[in-house]
Amino acid sequence: MLGHSRFRHRLTTSLAALGLLTAGVAVQATATATPAHAATTHRVLFDNAHAETAGNADWIISTSQPDPLGQNSSPSAETDWTGALSSWGVALQKTGGYSQKTLPSGSSLSYGGSSGTDLSNFDTLVLPEPNTLFTAAEKTAIMNFVKNGGGLFMISDHTGADRNNDGYDAVEIFNDLMSNNSVDSTDPFGFSVDSLSISSDYPKAISDSTDPVLHGSFGNVTKSLIASGTTATLKPADNPSVKGLLYRTGYSGNTGAFFATSTFGSGRVAFWGDSSPIDDGTGQSGNTLYDGWNDSGATNAALALNATAWLAGAGTSSGGGGGSGTCTAAQLLGNNGFESGATTWSSSSGVITNSTGEPARTGSYYAWLNGYGSANTDTLSQSVTVPSGCTTVTLSFYLHVDTAETTTSTAYDTLKVQVLNSSGTVLGTLATYSNLNAAGGYTQRSFSLASYAGQTVTLKFTGTEGSTLQTSFVIDDTALNVS
């Protein structure tokens, strides 16, 4: 076995199936939940299932839900759709490059289901000042959607803006999402929302001529608007991709960020500290609204629209993203089926093997991480440059897990799939598998890496095994397909 002895004990199919049903198994149990990024049409879902129209709020693109085209199939002016976000929606619709839907009141956010408004059908989710807490299942759906390549637009308001009087405002709801979820509660986006109520300000954009949110196809951003709002505190030590784009007057660095972007897994995140900038001043009868969208002292429309394009994968930035340039359809990984033996990949001794102790999916060689029945760590990695012009970037591999563990609830042995930069910093963890994922045969796993277009990154598998009872993580037929 190329240098070390392993022990193997395959679980029965029924026990493996039971393990897969246990809470806390791998983030990616199937490949069907991966957002499929369309090349020309960017799919955006606006949330209206969390009291976004409570009180004077009117944070909808249209009263026709889920499909705004039911109100007007070819809008030319913001009043063709009814809602304080109709300017936003109409502007996207007029480009011809966006498909928009609304999650209606009474619905729930889901990911990987069969509903037409399931997040697997969209590239970007907009949360415009939610006023009710997300359920545990919804938080799992949101976090996995972003981790697997989705864009998340979080628009907050000032602390105390509890429009439906249920005890929660958007500040608390967003902080709960980021700190109390089943996917990653360790400051996953690299920022927290401040409990502040800032009465007025015109936050200024940083100087960065290459940032696609500040300088995108919808115009250049110079300032935004606070009309009772808040800011965020950035924590780059927790997520180095977090970046403040506009700051409250007198603030910079990690404090006072009014607009910020980040990445998580394969996805992108944007934060805005006030709902006033997206308010176009018109909506449903009886609501008192404020026209921040057209405020002459700010460039809020360009900011909202550029950010939407970036979140959907249409922008480029030094921090990662698909976008401009050319792209030739190709498979980028070298020795992707391991048939050339221990070449191209960097790995622990004996990981790439043709041993008969585990079956290859195709050919003779495969990668076998762990399986010793003693404490150890195995790694497998390859550096790859993703062309900047590619809008579809899909990592796939076949994984087989067998184990001698009998637990149906504890992940004693794990395999992490991560993306690192050239300095070895982890940019995102795509998935974590464990002994709970043991099953007969290989299962294909797929992830969108579109947010890393234009970068040279390292794809790394890290297997960690406990002190007793083996778990083998077996990988074959990898691919990084771009187009």
C-alpha cells in the first residue's frame, strides 16, 4: 500500500444510510443543491417572508409575487411595479440579463427542495431588512446556499427598528444568522452588525478603482446615505476576504463600515447598513416612504445594482470573482484521475495509490486519505489558475467513505475540502465530510468556484483521523471544469 498498512471495515448499507440521516453530517450531501450559475441570466430572489412590509416598510419589487412580471411584463418606469424597491427591480429587468422573483409572505427559505422559489434556483438572495428571525432550517439553507456559490445581500437598519414589534430588529436577526447556525457560527463572513442608530450621514467610498461594486457597469459609486442606520465591525482575522467599501464619516479600517463585502465558501456576501438607500419613495398606499434611491447627494442606485451584479457573479475584483475577459471551456486539473501516479498533486506519502485495499472508481489509481485506525492527518492538494473570463467554474470529484466507527451521531474522523490562496490562507471551506457519511460506492460532489475566477488558488483535501477505529476517505475522478 505504498508505504503504510491500513485497516478497513466497511459499514453495512443500512448503518451508513442511518448515519447520513443524522444531524450534523456533511454540508454537501448531494450535488443537486449547487447553484447553477447561468451565463447570461442572473437569477435574483427578493425575500418578503420575514415582515419586510411591516409598518411603513415596503421592501418589495412588486406586489405581484412571486413573479413581478405578472404586474407588468415589460416595465419601463419604477411605477410600473409597486413597491419601494421597484426602482431596483425595474432597473435590473430593463437590462435583459436578470430574472427576478419574490419569496412571498407565509413562505420559508429552503435550499435543495422542489419549490420554484427554492434557493437552488437562484444565484443571489436579497434580504431587505428582515424583521422576523430566520428559523434554524432557514439559516442552514442560507448558509449552505452561500457556501455552495450563492450571493447574499444583507440590508440592515438601525438598532430598535422592530417594525412588527416581535422583539427583533434586523441588527439582531443578521447577527443571529451569522452566530447561531448549524453550518458555521464562527464569524463566517468576517463581520458583525453594530447595535447603533446613526441619524444621518453620507458615508464615503474608499479609493479603489478596481473594485467592481464601486466601479461597475451601472456606474461609479462615491457616497451612500444614512437616514437612521447602522454600521458593521470588520474582523479580517476571522475572514480575510472581508472588505469595507464605504465608511461612516470619521471611520476607516475595521470600524464604521457602512457597506462591506466578503466571501464564504464559493459564495459572496454584501452588507449595507440602512434600508433608506434602496427606498425609491413610492410603494403601496398608506406607507410613509423616503426616496433614498434618487438622493442627489449619493450614488445609491449604482451601489445597489453593481453589488447585485457582483453577487450574481458578473463582476471582478482582486478579492475574487468571475467576470470580464475570455474563457475557453476546459478541464483544468492535472492528473485528475490519478492514473499518472504520485505526480502533479502534492500529497502525504502513499495517498495516491493503486492498492487493491480500496477500489478505484475508474482505472487503477485513486487517492486514499486516512484509514489507519490511529491518529493521523493526510493531505492532497493542487494549485490551479482560474481564468478571469469564466462564469461557470465547477469543482467535482467522486468520494467514497467507509469506516469502522459505529456511532450514528459523532464525527470522529473528518475530511475538509478547502480553497487556499498562494500564501496558504484558507479562503473558504467547501464541505466537511466525516465517518457519518460512510456508504457503499462513490458519490459525486460538486461545487461552484465562480467567485475565484481570476485567481490562482490551491484546492486542498485534509483528512483527520482519531486515535481508534479507521475511516477511509477515497477520492477519484476529480475535475475543475470552466466555461
